[in-house]
Amino acid sequence: MYTLYSMQRSGNCYKVRLALAQLGVAYNRVEIDILKGETRTPDFLARNPSGHIPLLEIAPGRFLAESNAILCFLAERSHLLARDPVERAAIMQWLFFEQHAVVPNIGAAYFWLCLVKGGRDLQRHALDDWMEEGQRSLAVMNRHLSENRYFAGERYSIADVAIYAYTHLAPLCDFELAPFPALQDWLARVAAEPGHIGMDFDPSALSAAAE
């Protein structure tokens, strides 16, 4: 069974938990708090020298890092990753977009405004840039979704899983979604997908309640 090192309130970790839930894959979860430096301990760095989560142990002593690489691994031969080379490339296109346009702006704003105490004051110099670039990225997504049901066309894929993770948190960190109706409709479609779980979903709570 896989072991996922994850933080409940991390968008990058959430996307992996969401994919695992929608694929029906059982796993053990180890909660890691990056705000307490738990990814910088010698024990964790021995597993992932970059000191980042999520981290998936796919076999004893064998680890896979980087959230979108983990998504690709998990989705192989599933409905979340196309086999056709062109369709697969379209999925990859949006995975790369998520990493260079969504995470550095919406993801950064979420981290500093919602997770770090006093983060707004600490990052006031960067906030305007995050807002400007984040709104631009939301506009790009809205234009695409005005003509496509999902990011890689008409079928839900790991591209949607990846982009949803931080995009659905955008209103929590000062981004305005009202100008983007197609994006809002897409968020609702993703939330209605079979097996969808929210960021705050904790499977251990269900296990405890059943005992």
C-alpha cells in the first residue's frame, strides 16, 4: 500500500489526495506540517532531499516527489489520463500551466495570506504581483473553459485535478471570480465529479466513526 506524506491544507497535497480518492486507491497518510519545519528534518530529507511535500512512497524505500509527477503515475492506464498522444500532450500542457501560472501566484497568495500568521505584512511587496498575474491566469482559464468543458477537452482528467486544487481556493486569498463565469461553472462541475472530496476531508475521521 502506498504511503502519502501530506499536509491537509496544502493545495499541492490536496490534488494527490483527490486523485487517490477518485481512483479508489487505498493508502496510508502521514500528516506533515511544513510550518513547523517537519520537511526539513534529517529523517524527511533522507526520503526527499528537496524537502517538499507531497511525497508518495510507492514501494518500501522508493519515493516519488512533485505533485504533478505523482498525478501522472497514479493516473496511468486510468480514465484520468488519456492514452492518445495528442490528448495526453494536451493534459501535460495544462499541468505545466498550473505549475508556472497558478501555483506561483494563486498558490503563493493562499500560502501567505491563509496559512502563515502575519503573512500579508511579510509579503506585502509581492502581493500586487501575485494578484495581477493570478487574475491574468484566471482570465486565461476562463477563456479556455468558455469553449471547452474541461481543460483537456470534453473529458475530466488530472489536468482538472491539478488546476482545481488552488483555483477553488482563490476567493480565500483576495481573488475575485465573479468576472469568470465559465471558470465558476467548471469549478462546480469538478466538485460534482464522482469520488470528489473536499480539501478538509479526512478519511481517518470516517474510520474512527465506524469503530
